[in-house]
Amino acid sequence: MGKRDDLIAKYAEDIKEKCGMTPDMELLKKVTIGCGPSIYNDDASTVAGSDTEELQRVVDGFLRKKLGLPDGPELMGGVQKAIETYGRSNRNKYRAVMYYLLTKHFGKEAVYG
């Protein structure tokens, strides 16, 4: 297994253990690949759940640009829901897992089809 495969396995474990969900491995793999090289950078690979500027970047860069969702308060609401699902007290919220949760929350799996 390569480094990316190891990370995907780690993300799947987080989805199972911390989110209480069974991951769709095909979607998780596609979301992880979509994150690009950021998954290999310690800082860029995680989302700071308490940093409002970073959460706004998730809304602008991922939800609006990548998933093509129209701007509105429900986008930040979705981000907050993903943070709750992941566990607010969990310090390391992996970007790929957050994006996976958001893709599922907004029903936009077809973007990765």
C-alpha cells in the first residue's frame, strides 16, 4: 500500500470510530484524491473547527466551487453539522473526512461520479 492508501484507511477508521458511520470507500477515495497534495501536509490536511476564517474557506472553496452549491446560511450550517458529527472535541479533523461528510450531507456524491 502507498502513503495515500494508508491515509484513506486512517480516514475510514475516523469515519467509523468518531463519526459512527460506515464509510463509502469508493467515495472516500475520490474525495481524498480530490484534496490533492494537501493530505500530505500536517497543517493543510486538517480543518480547525474553531477557526471561522478557515471554515469560511471550506464554504467558499469546497462547497461553492467544488460542489457547486449556491451561497447561503445552510452551507455554514452544514459545516457545523459535519463538525458535530466528527466530534467538536476532536482536535484533528481531517480535511478529507470533513469533505466526505459535507459531500454526503448535501447529497453531492455525483460530483465525484
